[in-house]
Amino acid sequence: MGTVSKALSLLNYFNLSRQEIGLAELARLSGQNKATVYRHMTELLEHGLVEQVGSDRQYRLGPALIKLSSLREAAAPTREVSKKILQMLNEKTCETSHLSMIAGTQLNVTAYSYSSRHGTRVTMEDAEVISFHSTSSGLAVLAYSEAHFQDQILSRPLEKRTAFTITDPTKIRDMLDRIRDQGCAESVSGFEEDVHSIACPVFNAARDCIGAIAVAAPVARMNTDLKDITKDALFKASLEITQLMGGFPAHDYEALTGRILSTPLSG
Amino acid sequence: MGTVSKALSLLNYFNLSRQEIGLAELARLSGQNKATVYRHMTELLEHGLVEQVGSDRQYRLGPALIKLSSLREAAAPTREVSKKILQMLNEKTCETSHLSMIAGTQLNVTAYSYSSRHGTRVTMEDAEVISFHSTSSGLAVLAYSEAHFQDQILSRPLEKRTAFTITDPTKIRDMLDRIRDQGCAESVSGFEEDVHSIACPVFNAARDCIGAIAVAAPVARMNTDLKDITKDALFKASLEITQLMGGFPAHDYEALTGRILSTPLSG
DNA sequence: AACGACGGTTCAATAAATGAACCGCAACAA
DNA sequence: TTGTTGCGGTTCATTTATTGAACCGTCGTT
């Protein structure tokens, strides 16, 4: 791992619950020498990727990120495009929909949309990081990722988020086979209690899986009818979002969804 | 300059007109060795700050920026806050308003807002880079920056954007003195023909100038009345935005605006 | 006044970045 | 077909930049 990666890794310690971090704490968290962290942060500071705030000179993510993400959005309007498709999804399902994308070995929620149909709903956080093994999105991504990536994820310790989380790599690998057969992944209370989610993969131009689109509902509401509606809508949405990102579905996924979507919707 | 800075500098070559750049071109632009650029881009790639696209594997800004800027926005909601103040500005002036922030030695437009009052209006681009010497925002920032920074900017070649652009560093330094006397900067057709803009500085917690807030109108509409209304609104807005970003105005600016705003508005 | 934790700095030791040359490939021209 | 050019990506000896223990001054607590 190069110096640049070490420096950039420091950015990962900033999240919703830890927005401002001091030098010493950053050194502790990253396990690196304080002087090293200081120099890295200074370089990030010069580029506006972080800024220092307050009398104790804590670091937080910087203003340059706003500019860069604007440019990113101009170059690849994924956010805007995603939003529309997610909205269409929760019109059809009356449930929460979200899009997540692979970033390194993490899976980040990059956009989500709520339905106002029900008083209760599954809620999301901005820029939430979700796990691969315990969410439908993560499983959908894994199922359509290359073996090397699967191994990398599944060889790490798998957090048991709830009493229902499946953490046995062998069982997960079996599930991935079934997901490829069905074209979509399901997770019931694996990441959060009482959340039933269904997800389909999203692909890039090289037909690599780069993320997933999902619908999440309270367990009680996710009955057979809603499942059918959701899966149908998700298949279409995953193809659309893949296309709008300039990607193409994996060949088997393309064939599978082609078959499913050509037959009339029913149980 | 460290390795990290070199790598991060590569991100600066991506802008609105150059959204996708190949390895060779990036090496040429940055004047660095191709292998070096390749390794740096690979590291940025791993962190999702850039991504590769197309058969020619060109680079463009990556999806991680969306996540990071979401987190930045959660930690320091400057964008959201700015928007409201900018909207208030164009309610008062019926003209385009925008906020720009220093990033390194660049000045970036981070937010803008249009008024729907007139059929014609000054338009902006997302993440536009504006020059220091030929815009009211740039001049306002320079006027309230430390001498070292002024020297750095004014010693570079100053682009003559229009027939009216002032590029003589001596004249510009005289202007900066007047700007500090008046508390606001003006630019008439210096950056774009037919645009008259007025700007006030914005400060951080250390009372350093970190950006400017401006109103821009077609030259013909910027009459004495509108100027008065605009300046009054800008003084208030610059203090508000400074405060909302956790900053404090420079002592002289604080005193100046205090005097101006305590006297009744008139010509 | 002594203590510990903080942000920031130093400098010899060393591990990491570097770049010329290279590979294979694709597009194009003769 | 053959030769050329420019591309993305890779190699490895050279060297340059990164590293971390120890340090400084400051601040709040004891």
C-alpha cells in the first residue's frame, strides 16, 4: 500500500457519528505514527479535502469535496438519474428504495427515496455503509462479483448484526448460487431487525457488478403480493439504472431478466 | 511537495470541459512520469476518487466523492445554509447570487441561485472556477486576504478575459485598498461581457477570508438604486453566512459593516 | 508545581517513490 | 503484409522522500 492510499484511508474515519477527529485520535484509529498522520492530514488540508476547525484544531471533511462531487455529478449524473428511478420504485411498491455502490471493499448507500404511503417506513442515513453478507444489496453484489472479490469479502470476519444474521461463509456461498438463479437477493432482518429487503445488481460498461438497487419494507408488510410487485419493478429498475450509467448487465443476468420480464406478472 | 499532494493534484485536471482524461494526457498535463501518474491514479482508483470508463480506460472523477461530500455536508451544512441566504439575496435584488470559496489557489463557485423576476439573468455553471483579478468575488477575497496570498495570485499571469479586464497588478492593488474602504468589491464586464457584479467577503473562525458572496446583474440593470439595495443586502448576507459557517468577520470589516448597517439605507 | 494529553516539529535511518525502458495491443499508413 | 505511432500497463535498479522516536510549547487538571 502506497503513501497516497495511507493518506486517503484517513478520510474513511470520518462518518456520520464521527464528524470531527483530532490528530491524536486519528493516529490511534489508524494505528499510524502521529507525525505520519500529521503530514498526511496537512497534505489533505492543502487540497481542501479536510479542514481544521475549532480551538483544538480538529479535522473534518473539507469544502473541496463539494466542488469535486459537483464535477463528478456533471461528468456522470448518477445521483440525479438514480433519484428518479428510486422514486419510480417507491411509487410502485410504496416502500423505501435505495441504491448502493461498491467503493473499494465497502458498500455505500449513494441515494435513497422514501414513500409517503405508510406511516412507518424503513429509514436510511446519508452515505450509510452497509455490509455485504447481511443485506440484500450486498448479497446481490457478491452474487454477481468475481470469485476473487467474493473471497476477499467472505474471508473477513462477518459481523452478526442481529439474531438472524447469517455469518457462515459456506451458507452465504450457497445463497449466492440461489441469487444468481433468481436474479435477486433477499434479506430478512439480517442487517436491521424487522427489515425485509430485496435487491438486484447494477453493472458498469464492462459488465462488472458495481452496486445494487433495493427495496426495503417492514417484515410484516412484505407479503407475497408485494414481493412479486417489488421483484418485477426491481428487475426493470436495475436494467434501467445500469443502462443510464452507461453499463450493460452481465450476460446471465440479461438473459434471466429477459425471460422473467417477458412472462406476465403473477405468483 | 509530498507524494500525496502530487497524487491529489491530478484531480485538479478534471473540470467541466475536461471530464475524462487518459493516462498519457494526464502525464503530459502534470509533467510527471507516466508510471508515476499510473500508480497515483491506481491508488485514487482504489479509493473511488476516480474511476475508469470506456474501452480506452480514461479516468474520470469517482463515486466516492458523492459519499464524502454527503458526509461533508452532514458535518458542515454549508451548501444548504448557503442556498437559503442566496435565495434571500435574489428575493431582495431580483438578480443572480452566488457564493464562492477558496480552494488552494483557485476560487470555486460552490452555490448559486437565480431570480425568476427578469427574463434575462446572469447564469452560472456548477463548480465553476472564477479568477481572482477579474471578478468582484475574487477581488473581495484578495482585498481581505493576507499579503502573501495576494502576492502569490497577482504574480501569476493575469488573463485578459474581456476588453474591460484589468490585468495591471499595480492597479489591482489600488483597487484592493478601495475595496477595504468600502467593504465590497465591484466588477463591470471584467469576467464576462455585460455582467456587473458586487461582492462581499466571507470569513472562517480564524477571521481569515475564505470566500465571497456576490450578486451579478446585466450591466444595464445595475443602476444606483439596485447597487444600494444590493450592497445593503450583501453586507448582511456576508455576515450571516460567515456566522453560519462558524466564522467571524475580520475586525476592520466587522467595524465597517457595523457602521454602514446602523445608518438608514439611502443614496 | 507537577502531570498528562494535546498539536506540532526535528532528523537520522530506511523504506518507499521514481523513471527509463520495456511489453502487448490497436489503429493507421504505406 | 509490414512498419510506425501512441496507448495502457509493467519492471527494477537508483535515489529520494517517508518514517517514527524523541522532542517542544501549551493548555487544563490535579
